[in-house]
Amino acid sequence: MIAQMDIGQALGLYNYWVVIFLMMTGFYMVIARGNLIKTIIGLNIFQTSVVLLYVTMGKVKGGTAPIMPLDVGHGHGHGHDSHGHEEAPHHAADAADHTMLQHPLSGRVGEAEEGPASSVVDASGHFTGISEPSVQLTGFEDAAHSHADTAHQAAEAIYSNPLPSVLMLTAIVVGVATTALALALTVRIREEYGTIEEDEILEMDRTA
Amino acid sequence: MTPENLILIAMALPLVAAIWVALFGKIPNVREAGSIVVSIATFAVCCMLATHVFADARPSVTLSEMLPGFSISFTVEPLGMLFALIASGLWILTTIYAIGYMRGHHETNQTRFFVCFAVAIFAALAAAFAGNLFTLFVAYEIMTVSTYPLVTHHGDEKARAGGRVYLGILLSTSIAFFMLAIVWTWHLAGTLDFKPGGILELAYRGGKIETLGLAILLGLFAYGIGKAALMPFHRWLPAAMVAPTPVSALLHAVAVVKVGVFSVLKIVVYIFGYDLIRETGVSEWLCYVAGASILIGSLVAMTKDNLKARLAYSTVSQLAYITLGAAIATSGSIIGSGMHIAMHAVGKITLFFCAGAIYVAAHKSNISDMRGLGRAMPFTFGAFLLACISIIGLPPGGGAWSKWFLAVGTADRGMWFLLATLMISSLLNIAYLVPVPILAFMTPKGAERQTFKEAPLMCVVPLCITAVGSVLLFFFADQIYDVLLPITEVTKEVKS
Amino acid sequence: MEYGFTLFGSAGYGFMQYGYIACSLAILVTMTLALIRAMLGPTVFDRVLALNMFGTKTVLLICVVSFLTGRQDFIDVALLYSLMNFIGMVALLRFSQLGYFGESENERTGATS
Amino acid sequence: MIDFVSQLPILMIVLPLVTAPICVLLGGRQLTYILALIVAWCVFAISLACLIQVNQSGPIHYEIGNWKPPYGIEYVVDALSGFVLMFVSFLGAIVLTYGKASIDKEIPHSKHYLFYATYLLCMTGLMGMCITGDLFNVFVFLEISSLSSYALISLGKSRRAPLAALQYLILGTIGATFLLIGIGLLYQMTGTLNMADIAGRLDVENGGRTLLVAFAFMTIGLFIKMAVFPLHTWLPNAYTYAPSVVTAFIAATATKISVYAFIRLIYGIFTPDFAFNTQPLDSALLAMSLIGIFIASAAAIYQSDVKRLLAYSSIGQIGYMLLGIGLVSVGGLAGGIVHMFNHALIKGGLFMAIGCFALRIGSVKLDDLRGAGKTMPWTSLAFTIGGLGLIGVPLTAGFISKWMLLTSSFEAGRPQVAAMMLVSSLLAVVYVWKVVETLYFADPSDAAAKAKEAPMSMLVPLYVVIAATVVFGVWTDWSAGLAQQAAEFLFTGAKQ
Amino acid sequence: MILIVIPILALLALTAVAVARIRDLWAAVMFMGIFSFLGASWMLILDAPDVAFTEAAVGAGISTFLMLGTLALTGKTEKPTKFSIVPLIVVGITGAALVYGTFDMPAYGDPNAPIQTYPNPSFVEKSEHDMHGLPNVVTAVLASYRGYDTLGETAVIFTAGIAVLLILRKNEVGEKESV
Amino acid sequence: MISFPIIRVITKIIIPYILLFALYVQFHGDFGPGGGFQAGVIFASAFILYGLVFGLPAIKRVAPVKVVEKLIALGLLIYAGTGVATMLIPKSGDGGTQLQCKFLDYEALNHSIEWLGPLSGQHLGIFLVELGVGITVTAVMTMVFYAFAGREPVKG
Amino acid sequence: MTLALEIISWVFLISGSFFAIVGGIGIVRMPEFYSRLHGGGVTDTLGAGLILVGLCFQISNGFILAKLLMILFFLMVSSPSSCHALARSALSQGVNPVLEINTYESNRDSNS
């Protein structure tokens, strides 16, 4: 099986393997069964590793977080600062820098900088965007402006998938809820038995 | 009243009795008067129903259909009618006897006793009228469960142990084998209805099942019906001897064991079709197993000193006759089996009544202690003697006819070895049954002073009636034969 | 394999990127050192110290990384880290002082939850 | 005008979800109870309405937030989920109705409003798992139900209750995390979380290995939640030490929902073809479930605590449901689904009866229950009927599902499975009978002799459930019919 | 980027092993905090700032407080337990299964992976259209597209809250202790 | 923490900023990383910090147990209530028809305010929902802290 | 932005990195707790501070600058105070400074 995989593929998966290693460490702590607190820590690590697994899936090479930059109008009009290099030698670096947000071959960087503000936002400042529903926004003019800009950017920039992030937000919350409950139970167990070592408790139960 | 309604009424009456008894548990006289009245009414209804059935009507009622083709339904045919008549008729006597016995014995939990008793009779009637295998199975299980409290009536450790064996064997065989066989039948035939000529023939002809499979299926049925007490699953019968004697009478004469052999008979006739069985020869092994049960049962019975235990093994042996008749599967042997259900029921119940009467009157249960009791209790032992004759199969006992038909059946099939078995077994019957009245009448009293007299009237009257009945059956065997003939005839019609 | 293993990502980096990477690496080295101390112990306070230091370094790492990736608005996360680090420290100290989270003797006023 | 009919699916979930915080806001004991009770019955009514609607006009789809499925979350009520929702909400409501007296005794009064809120949340979670068409949503609701059941279990009076809850928590969280891993892998291979969408986008050629692992992880995760034999270790303790009401509710519903999720996993997400043809899952399932049935049932026999005994029996019964799935036929699946329903009723009823004993006797140890049949006849009768259902005696609900499983195992060409199922029923006979015998035929213990019959408020709901087990054992058009419909729907849906 | 990621991964693995091996529970909790810090850093690099944010708040924050609070009430060191091979085997099998499962996965960061191509238009593109200029797509998905999941999540937290109350709150005076 | 005056002072300085930051995270969650849950945790952290440094009674004066308990429920109610409200408010469909919305369909919240102009239902919905999450999380975390801190260690 | 700012920022960054590593080495190699505290202090304040200040020079957005300054403020406030509290707490818990250790060599065994 492994023989079928070329090195490139292997390297494309190394993150997953690290995550799997972390998961299994946590899982081992859970099932090795000794101290209750240790078990709960193990569960925590297990869950955190699953979060990492999901997040790893969502990443796109050369993509960026699915949050459209707000601070347009500063710097060169993109979410990241391009550090104001004027010198010719730095242009390559600058362009390379852009590729992190934008498609490498798009070449529409310039358009994105100047185009939208005039074409998409109408005179009254109301956003009438691209096939926008009838709702008009005034309470969010800033956002609308930025949106006009980001609307175009979105067409060019690669964003990582937001869905795994969303799922994992939920999963983390679930994890902390579970942890809180488990710890509360541990406190009760300690009050009842005077120990949090599982084998001692079981021994006490057997003799009781 | 239409026959359909009569079926329902006949089955409802014992339940009414059960409820009546439960309601008036605190007032013994009302309770028991109700029992007797209802039992007589049940018998009357059965007789009315019988007039229809024996006039070739086949009333049928479906209560509820659970899955398509899978229902609780009742169809009355002669064999079942005969069985219902026996059960309901003997119920009257058993009830009367039980009242006498229980009062004479100051038993506790009498209400529970009579409730379960009525439910058991209900189950027996339901089994008798069952229109399909499933209904039969349900009735069979109701009977098992309702008789369990009767067996463990005394509630002590011994009774509970006996009850456990009783319930354990009956339930486990019925669930593990009987149920499996039912499912298999359903799978093969797509129906569970009792049909004259059987329902499995089509599956066999269609190649859905091999001869070996058929033999296994028959085995599952034969052993699944644990109440037929085919060896080696007969242990529950002696174990159930811990029960009070009326219960033993019910168990070993009327309801439980007869439901077992009745089911075997019915399955052979209406599920397999006895022509199919004979043709394929799948039942040959069963013949020999039954033969062995006959002999071994008789032999074991000889070794028992406890009267009830001896009778129990005698029952094992006698039940095997019926199974044998079913396994031989000729029209004669089938009729013989059907007759033997009746003959043995009447005979054996007499014997148990006697045993109970002796126990009530003299507190004796071992045969060796009964020396000279015959003089003190002439009616009881006289009845015992008559019943013995019937069980052994000597004229003028009813058993003579049934054994005759069975012997003819074996001869028809050329099973000479089995014929010899039957004869030897009859000798053994003499050897273990006749010594009891001989001991009671012929030997002088023991050294100890005995001041016994007959058991209470409520005990003695029923046993005299049944003893007389067992003799009368010898003279009216013709009627039974006529009644049972349609079973075999219908089959022939289907064949031709 | 195109998504695989190119040393500097999908395209070359400029000087800035090298700088940030160097800076992050330095921070990572420090983190490693702190981790070593946390593992060695020997007293609980050594560990707390290492943890505190580790937390601070994470804050720095996040700041630098957010510059590296060009998403500076993410330093919110760093802000949160610094807060959590401090609160965690206080919790640890409180724990080591009193042995439990509850009220200390002189703070007790009899209120119960 | 608001059109409530179209909002029914969401109301079913949101109603208890909103009521839980309202309970906390209101506080108080009686008020919150009444509120929770009303809501629980409302939910039942809604689920019934949904079920009827589904039967009349096909599956209901409800897009939450009006976002189309690959983007938003969708609710799907089809024949199967409608059926499961119906009985879960019914049991939730009836157990709550029954539980007032028991809760009053076992839960500290100041925590009652929290208890009711948690109970409603548990119900929400279980039903949410059932109704949703989105895979991740299943996980979220699984956690809601799990967390609330951990809390509920830890309220038991025994000092082992928190430990039992923690053990359940640890295993349950492992299970949920495995499920999450599986969901993640599946999501990665398809790019969507909607179940129907995933089913349409499975690319077995290019992602077989990942899909296989995803399937394995989700299966194991669900197995832990449903307490399949080697992964069952949390269940006996959890059921034993939880408060009676909680045990009744959780035992009746929680594991069933996991079985439901497993059925969905096989038939709604992966195809039966993937599960059973490319992998020998069917044989594995059959072997696992049979081993589980035998070992768990055997373990049940040796328990001295009735709650624990029933807990082990639950582990065994889960085996039957898996068996139905493993038979890979419409009949088998229908049998499994019906068994979910029937077992929910039976186990609910049994644990409710146990709750009555716990209330009056204060213990559910076999020793303390001796002779309770005399002092608490109605409760004991209910227990006995429920026990018969557990065995699968005809005319109880348990029989129907076993019958369906038996016939379909014959149809699947696996008569040996049918035979082993029947033999395993014998073990059920043993452990049920052990309790029944103790209740009726043993010398009363001190506690049982002093006990009086449980209050009407508990007996009436108890008898509603027990009567339901009998009713659905006789009139099965409804339960078996719906299950049959659901199974056919799943199979045809899978073929499309 | 890989230059930063690899040390982080190495540190993560190291921390995880340290947590598993260390007997001092207090130290284990601290390492867990470190694990969270590191994990969150990596999440940030993986373009999931929201998750990193939450993980920081939860893993390094609340969870640690709770653990410490529990330790304060229970005890600080773990008793040495005898080593058993069974868990190791189970873990080995599970891990091997997972690794086996990765073989058919799309490579890390593959823009053609189903997850990146399927819902077309993607959430990012769709939310521009639907959300009237809400820049944070994660929030948009969280609260609107999958708002129901988040409702469930809130319910989970709510459940945990009242569950902890149920478990730990002392009974009122006059009631018997629920022991 | 009587014996750590510096910590006490620093805490007093820092807590307002923490709260400010929490509010920022809460209401800026639409624009940058963060949202209700994170804000709730930060809020609760501030309480916990206060409780750690100044003792349980002090923090219970700030956030009484009863209030926190009700807030737990309130947050979830706000969230679910938003969903129910969307169900009850009809949205205007094509041609002025009144359509009933589904659960959590924020389009129903589209409305116009006199002095502000039209307001996007999606924004309002997300805002309310995040608020609900924030309240619940704050309250739960604080409550959990109370619950743990309220117990006393068992000797042994 | 001018080149000067760039240079200044990088000077800060590089020196910050340097101090961070130095502090890190210190925390590992120092012989006992109180001296390690010193190493920790160096990284937490000097290293962190310098790096953050260096980053400040790279920023053009005022809002982000504010946040960065906020972080700086937090770190500057919290790190020393927690260091102080740590030391104090350690002292009160009976961790005594080992005063007689003067050379690295002599502490090799005490450290193990």
C-alpha cells in the first residue's frame, strides 16, 4: 500500500499523520485508564486534535482566512499591508506577497484597487451590488464600501473553506462543555470516595 | 347461536370463570360454585358445538390478523372437537374433585390455584380449536405459563425447583425447537393454517426442502412440543409431581400432556399430511424413538415406589403410544392415536384422582405403604382397578380399542418390531399398575392400627364417574371412531 | 507534487518574509527551551515560569505570523492570548497559595453558592 | 395567518428546547413540572401529526433558515424517522407523566426545575438526532442528549452514580469523537454534510480507503453509544445507578436512537452495497450481535440487582436490532425497526415498574423484592407482562419483532441464525423468570412485606405502556406496517 | 511557512507525549495549556483564526481554570499505574486505521479537493451575495447558514451549565444530601 | 490573594480592558475573528479573574448567583426566540405576498427604521444570535466557576 | 513608509529575537529557580517588547497599531507582575534561593 504512494503524496499528507499521532496520544491517555483527571486531559487532547484534523482539511494552499479584510483604503487597498516598497527590486517580493491573497496569475490586482469604489456604489452611497436583493443598507455604509471592494477581491483571492472552522467552533464548545461536566463529576467522585484513581475506586466498590 | 359464536363462548367461559374466581377469592363458596357452574356451562357449549362439527361443519373464526396470513384464528375440526369435549368434560369433574381435595387438605392460595386452573382450561380449548400453528403455539405457551403457578403451588424450595424444571424444559423446547419449526414452516409454505392434507407437500414437491430437511422439521416439531414428553425431554413430567394432585390430574391426564400429543397429531395430519410422511418415510426414526419411550417409560415406572411418580412415568409411556400412532401415519393409527387421547385421559385422570384421594384420606403416597388400604377405601381402589384395565388395554377398558388400532397400524406398515414393543409394553403396564390394587385389596393390613375411611365425597364421586366412564368408552368406541374418521377421509379426498 | 513540499510555499518570498520567518524561528527556539524547562521541573514554580514564558512567546509568534501571512487583523488572537496567559498565571498562583479555588480564610464571609 | 402545519418538524424540536430555559427562568417545582409535561405531550402530538402527514404525502423536508441543503441544515421526516420520533416522544411524555412521585422522592426538591430542564433537553437531543438530515447536526444533538443524560444519571442516590456517569461520559465522548472523525473524513471526501447529498457524491473508486475508514469510525462511534457488546461497559452501571425515571427514559430511547442513526448511516449515507457487498459487514454484524446477545443475556442471569439485570438484557436486545440490520433484507430491517419500537415500550415499561418498586421498597435488589407480588400485585403483574414481552412470548410486542427477524433470517438463507436467536431467547426466559419467581413464589422480605402498592399516578402510565406492549403484540398493522413501510422506503431509496 | 509549521508540529507532538507521560497532574494541566497554545497557533496558520481564537479562550483559558480548580479539590499527583499493553494495541490499531484512511485523501491544501470545489458557489461567494456585506464568512456560516448548529451548540453549553449546577450545587438546608 | 498587592492592583487596572476587549470581540465578530462564544468566554474570564483575586464573595456581589442562573436561560431564549420570531413574522415575497419564514430565516427581520433606513435582517439576526450565545456562555462559565469554587476540598 | 522605518523595525525585531533566545537559554541553563526567573523576565519583557515595538513600525493601520500597543501594554503589565508574584509565592512556599552556587559547574549535580 505504502509502496504505491509516491513521496509527493506522502509529503502532502504529513500534517494528517502528525494530527493522527496527537489524536492517538490523547486516545491512549483516555483508555490507559488510571487517574480520572488524566483521562479527562486525554479526552481534551483527543478533541483538540480532531479540531486540528478538520482545520487542516479546510486549508487551501495559497489561500487565506475566510474573513474579507476590512481595512481597505489603507496601504494598497488590500487587507494585508504591502509595506510600501517603491524600489524595483522589491516588486517581485510585493507581487509574491499578493499571491497569498490573490490568484497568482490573475493580474487583476490593479483593477481591484481602483475599480469598485466608483462602479458598484451609487451616488447616494447605497450599495446596489451585484445582483443584490432589494434590501438597502445604510447602517452599514462602511461595511458596504469595504464589501464593494472585497466583492471583487473574493473573485480573485483564494479563501480557505470556512465550513470546517464553523464546525470546529461548535466542536470546541462541545468539548469544553464535556470537560466541565466531567470535572464536576470528578469532584463529586472525589467527595464520595476520597480518591480519583479509577482502580482504587473500583477496588472500594468491590469490597463495599 | 352460530357455531362461530359458540367457539368464542366456549373459550370465553373459562376466562369468565377465572375472573369470577379472582373477584370472589375471599368467599370460597361463591368462588367455587361459580367455577362449577361455568365448567358445566362450558361443557354444554362444547356439546352444542360438537353437534355442528360432527355434522361436518367446520366453523372458523379469526380474531386478529397480525401480519398478512398470520393470525389468531380458530377452526374446529373433529380431532380438536373431541379434545375439547374431553377437556371441558373432565374439567367439571376435576373442579369438583379439586374443591374436595383442596379443602380436605387445607391448601393455601386457593384463589390463585383456581384462577390458573381456569386459564389452563382456556388454553386447552384454545389449542383444541386452533386454526393455525401460530394460534396453537400461543395456546400452548399460555398453558405452560398458567400451569407454572400450579406446579409451584406449595412455594417451597422443592416446589420451585420442580417448577423450574417444568418451565425450563417446556419453554426451552417450545422456543428453541417448536418456534424454529414454525418459522421454517412459514418459510416453506407461506402459511401456517391447518389444512386437510397438509401444507408442506407443495414445498416438498417444489424442491424447497429435501427429505432430510423434512425429517429434521418433523423432529423439531416432535421435540419442540415438549408436552408430548418424548424422551429425552420427558423430565418435566415427573418433576411436576410436586404439584397438588388435582394439578397432576390436570397436567397428566387432561390438559397439558394431551395438548402436547394432540399438537403432534394435528401437525402430522394437517401440516405434513400423513400421506406425505408415510411416502417419504421421514417419521421412521420417530417411530423408534417413540417405541423406545414406551418401553423405557414403562420400565422406569416399575422402579418407582411413589405412586404419583409411577403414574408419571406411565404417562410418559402412554403418550409415546400416541406419538407412535402419529409417526406411523396410517389412517388407522391416526384414529388410534386420537382415540387413545380420549381413553388415556379418562383412565389416567381416574388413577390420579385415586392417588389424590388416598393421599387426602390416608396421607400415603408410596405404594408399599398401601397395604390393605383397599378394604378401608373400596370405591377408590375399585375405580383404580377399572382405570388400570383401561390403561393396560384390556377389555372392557376403553384403552383396548385404541391400542388395537395402533397395533393394526404397525402391522400395516410392517413394523413388526414395534408391534412386539406394544405387546411387551402392555405386559409391563400390567406389571406396574396391577400390583397397586392387588396390594391394597389382597394383602392384610400392616401391624399399625389403621382407621382410614374414604376420602371426602367431593373426591370420591368424580373418580367413580371417570372410572365408569373409562369402561363405558369401551362400548361407545364406535362413536369416537365415526367422529375421527373424517380426518382421514378428507385427506383421501384431497389426494384423489 | 505541486502542493507538496516547496521550501517557501507556493512562490518565493521577499526579504520581509525571510525576516519574519527568522523571527518566528527564534521565537520557536525560545518556546522549545521553555518547554524543556517545563518538562524538567523540578519545582512547580519552574513549570509555571516556563508556562508563562511559553504563553508570551506564543503571543509573539502569532503577531509575527499574522504579519507574515498578511492578515494583521488576526492579532486579536494574540491579545486574547496575553490576557489568558495572565489570568492563567493568577489562577496557578492562587492555586499554589491556597490549595483550592475557594475563599481563603480571611476572605471568607460566609457566603455560599 | 401563521401556517403551523408547515412548521411542525421544527416545532417538535424547538418547543422542548425553548421550554428548558423557560423552566430555569421560572424555577419552582410544580409549575415547571406542569410546563414540562404539557410540552412533552405537545411534542408527542406534533410528532404524531408529522407521522400522519408523512404517511399521506411522503417525506417532509424542512430547510432551516431557508437555506438550501448543501449550505444550510435540513430536517427530513420520512417514514423511518417519523416512526422513531413518534415513539421517542411518546416515551418521553409518558415517563415524565409517570415520574412525579419518583422524582419527588429521588431528586432533591431544590433541583427539580433543573431536572425538568435537563430532561427536556435530553429529549430534544434525542429527537434532534433523529429528525435532522445533516450529519454534523447529528453530532451536535448527540452531544446535547449525551450531556444531559450524563447529568441525569449522576443524580442517582447511590454513591456510585457519579462514577457511572463519568464512565459513560468518557466512553460516550470517545464514541462521539469517533463519530466526529468519521464525519470529518466523509466531509473531506464529499464536500458536503447533508446526508442525501453525501450519498449522491460518494466516490468509491477514488476514495475507497478513506470512505472505509470513515465508515468504520462512525460505526464504532455509534456502537459505543448503542452499547453493542464489547463496547457496552458503560451501560450496566449507568442504568443501575441512575434515578428510576432517568433509567426508564434513557433505557427506552437513547440506545434506540443510536441504532436509528446506524440504520441511517448504512442506508441513508453509505449504500447497503458499500456496507455489505464490498465489506463483509453483514456477517460481522450477525456474528457480533449473536455473541453479544449470548454473553449479555448470560451475564444478566447472574445479576442480583434487577436494574442491572435489565441493563444487561438491553445490551442483548440491541443485538437483535443489529441482527435485523445485518440480515440485509426488507424483512430483516423491518424486524429491526419494529424491535426498536417494541423494545422501547417493553424496556420503558419494565423500568417504570422497577421505579415503582424502588419507590415503595427502596431497593431493587432481588433479595429485597422477594414476595413483592403479594403487596404490590399490580406492579408485579406489569413487570411480568413486560418480562414476557422481553422473552418474546406470543401476543406481546416482543414476539412480533422476533418473528419478523426469524422469518427473514430464513429468507436470507441463514436458518442457523434463527436457531441461535431462539436459543438466546431461552436465556431471556431464565433471567426474566428469575425475577418473576422471586416476586411471586418466594417468602416475602421485610421491606417487601411492608410495602404498599405504588400510587395511581405511576400505575396508570405504567399500564398504558404495558398495555401498549400487548396491543402492539396483537394488532400489529400499525407498528409492523410502519416499520415495513420504512424499511421498504430505505431499500428503494438506496437503489435510486 | 513550512519552516514554521514543522517546529510547531514537533512541539505539539512533544507536548502531547509529555502530557501522557508526566505524573504530576498540575504539570499535565499546564502542558495541556501549552498544547492548546501551540494548536491554536497552528490553526491560525491554517487560516482558521476563529477557531484559534476559540481554542485559545477555551483550551488555554477556561479548561485550564477548571482543571486547576478540580485539582485543587482533588489531588495533585497521579499514582503510578502498571503498564498495560492492551491500550497501546488498541491505539496502534486505531492509528493505523486512520493512517490507512489518509491514503485516499486529497493532499493537504489541494485546491481541487472535493471540500474546496463542491458547494458551488462556495460559502465565500454565496455569502457575499446573501449576507449584505458581512466580511466574516465564518460568522455568516456559523450564525446564519448553519445557525441551527449554533443553536445546538448554545444548547450544549446551556446543558453543561445546568448539569454542573445539578451535580455540584449543594442542596438547600433541610433537604438530605443527595448522596 | 491578600498577600499579592501588586496583582490586586494590576487586576483592577486590567479588568476594564478585558471587558472592553470582550465587547469588542462580541460586536466586531461579524468583521473579524470572534463572536459570541469567544466574547462570552472573555467576559467570564474577567469575572473569574476578579473572583480569583478578590475572593468568591466579592464576585458574587458583582454577579449574584440567582442572576447568573437566569442569564444562562436568557441567552438561549434570545437565540431560540430569534428563531421563533422569524417564524412568526411574515416576510414580503415577490409582488407583496406575505410569506411565512422558516425557523431562523433572518430575512424575516428585514425592516426599515425611520431615522436609519432599511436594515438587513441577516445582520440583525446574526447580531441577536451572537448576543444570545454571548450571554449564555458568560453566564455558564461564571456559574461553573461558582460551582467549583463553592466546593471545599475533602481531606484525605 | 521609508526605508529608515524599515531598518529601525528590523533592528528591533532582530534584537528582540536575540533577547528572546538568550532568555530562553537562561531559563534552561540557570542553576536554580530564582535565577531562572531572571531569564524568564528577559524574554518576557525585553524580547517580547522589542519584537512588538519592531512590528509596530511595520503597521500603517491605526486600528491594528492600537491593538498591538494594547498587547504590548498587557505584556508589560502582566509579565513583571506575575514574575513578582511567582517569586513571592515560591518564597512563601519554601523554595529557598540557593545562594552559594556561583559557578555553572557546581550546579550540575544539584540541577539533575
